[in-house]
Amino acid sequence: MELELRNALGLGWAEIVPEPLPRIEPEPQPTVTIYDLADLLTRYEPPKKRR
């Protein structure tokens, strides 16, 4: 009974359970939409030659 009281108060030989390490979540990558791609293509497209 004395052992049970010590365990209840935290004075006994209790098993040590390590805390799980926090998961490191990757930073979200910026997303490129089809509209962004089309905007970049039209912005840097070379001028068309007129015949």
C-alpha cells in the first residue's frame, strides 16, 4: 500500500515515458496556377514579326 501511495504522489519508481518529438511540418510551397503561367508567358514573349 505504501508503494501505491508513493506512485500516486510521484515518489515511486515509475516508468519514464519519453515525450514524442513534435512533428516538423514543411513550409507550404507557393503554388503557381495556370493563369500565373500564362501571364508570365505573355509578359516575356518576344514581339511577333509583322510581314
